[in-house]
Amino acid sequence: MSVRSANTPIPVEVKTAIEGFRLWPGALDAAAQADLVAEVFARLHDAPLYRPTTPGGRPFSVQMSNFGRLGWVSDRGGYRYQSTHPETGRPWPAIPTVLLDLWHATVGWPTPPDACLVNLYRDAAKMGLHQDKDEADLGAPVLSVSLGDTATFRIGAAEGGRTTTLRLTSGDVCALTGPARLARHGVDRVLAGSSRLIPGGGRLNLTLRRAR
Ligand code: SIN
Ligand code: MN
């Protein structure tokens, strides 16, 4: 749900039960979602999706790429940020302007994100519970945009204990901030065919962070 004027959609935040986990359901309307997906796929020509492996050598079920000055990568060398695509050796494409605008309209962090992870969930892809902690400043928020099929998203406190699940649908935006910045989170499953937004089907997640 959002309140919109003709040209300037204003994301409307809803309260969540988890302090610091912020949620803007439907922050992007259908037209904005379609435009963003087209822009993302155009940029992926220059930075093709690939399937990373964990430091232990297991392939991820999601396909990944990045936009921005730095991209998050994983391989036998560990988790890290780097300025080039691991397969092409080229710099990552720029972060789409609409995402930079969304960062300012939601979390309002004074400095822009320098990294945008692109995750594509196809078939039975999912993501295990983890923390985002490879960034230099863990005070800066993490902003996440969901596009395409609905995800069952799991989140729990950094220290462990019980977790909560919620559905993230296309156009939803959420953020890990303050006390939830190091929350454990993951995607249990994606409801195949729940959206027709993504060419070839599936779910696209865009995660904006300040890596340095
Ligand atoms: C991530 O934590 O990298 C992705 C989360 C999501 O796909 O919603
Ligand atoms: Mn994460």
C-alpha cells in the first residue's frame, strides 16, 4: 500500500514486530517494477549472472551479479567485496538511479550505497539463514527490493533464538537497520509462478549496501 501523487510515489512504511526491520510494502508500483526489471536485465548484459560457490566449494542455488563500485562475491577465497566481475574481469555496471532514489526515500542514509547485489531465484533456489557482515560500516542500513515471484522470508535476532517468517511480494522494499542490522535472514522458498514479471520466471532481489 502506498500513497502516490501523479509522478512521485512515496513509499509508506508499515510497522513490523522486529525492531529495526523496516518494511515498505508495494513501494514500487507495477510500472516502476517493469521499468526496473528491464533496466536490471539490460545491465546484466555487461555483468552476466553467474553461480557463485561457498568458501567450502558448494554452488549457491541463486544466480548472482552486482552493480556499483563494489560487488559482493563468494568463492574458495571467501566472502568479500571486489570492484570487478569474477568471470569477465570487468567493473560492475552502475547502480540504477531509481534504486539510489529509493535508498534516499526510505532509509535516508546520508551517503549512497556503493554496492548492489543482484540475486536471481529460479526453480528451487533459496538462501540459507545468514548475516550481512562483510561491510566496513555495520551502522549503515541494508535495503532490499523484491521483484517477481513471492518469497517466504525468514528473519531472527543476531544472537539466535526464534525466527519469524513473512512473505515478500513484488515491489516490496525492506531494510535491516539499527538493532536489526545484523539480523539473521534468508529465503526459505519462492512461490513459483506467483508473478509474471521476470522474463523466464522467478524472483529478483536487489540488495543495496555500503560496502566501504
Ligand atoms: C540476501 O540476503 O542476500 C537476499 C535476501 C532476499 O533475497 O530477499
Ligand atoms: Mn543477506
